[in-house]
Amino acid sequence: MLKLIGAFLAVAACGGIGLTVAQHYIQRPKQLRAMLSALQMLETEIVYGATPLPDAMENVGRNCDEKIARIFLAARDFLCSAEGLTAGEAWHLAVEKYGYDLAFIREDLSVLKRISGFLGCSDRDDQSKHLQLTREQLRYEIAKAEAAAQSNGKVWKSLGFLFGLVLVLMVY
């Protein structure tokens, strides 16, 4: 009886790991689309609303996905802190702090960190052009993420349970 319970737990644990990895692949395109939408809101705030950057970051943070909002609200907090950070430095720190909590990979974070090079350093039109370029790069990453989610998501779901079964068979 104990062997049966142990076998079940081994299969369940390996299956759970596989499902967790598969969920990461599934969440990445969703979170990238949420970031894309948030950057569109930021561009609208900057270009059409002529909103000061800290207020624009706060407005975007209040109106976007909760996990994505952390980056914008942290950037706003860093920007308004007494440390005297530039907008780019504040954005970079926020992405460093909260970007790893998301399902993003290194390339996604690299695209987001590039925003720090122009944010708050140029006029509205130039910032708009850079944000549009960043959104195009994110669209490319979304396409790659969706392809990876389709192929790797299913593989990891099955692979976890199969590895658990193989492990049980090897032990017994």
C-alpha cells in the first residue's frame, strides 16, 4: 500500500512540475499582450494627454493588468523618490525588480529595458516613435511566445506525467 501511495505521489509531483512549466509557456504571450497594451496606454498619456511622466505611469498602473502594473507603479515610485533618479533609471530599476516575477524571458526583459534609454529624455514625438518601435518588438516576441506555447506547452504537460511514470517503473 505504501508503494502505491509513493508511486502516486511521484507521478503527481512530476506531473505538477510539468504543468507548472507548461503554465509558464501559456502565461508568457498573455503577459506580453498586457505589456503591449500598457505601453500603448503610456504612449497615449505622453503624446495626447501631455501627462507628466510620474502621473502617466500611475495612470497606466491603475488601468492595466495587476502583474504588469507593478512595473509601472514601481517606476513611478522610483521616479518620485528623493534619490533623484532619471525616468530611464527608474524604469530600468522597476523592470529589474518586478520583471522576473512575470513569465518573461531574457529577450522580453531586454526589450523592456531598452525603453530606459529614451524615456523622459526627449520630446513627445520622439518618445512616441520609440514606444512604437518597442511595441513592434514586443509583437515579434508575442509571435515567438505563441509558437512556443503551442509546441512546448503540450509537451511539458505530457512530459511531466510520463517522467513520473518512468521514474515509478524504474524504482519498482
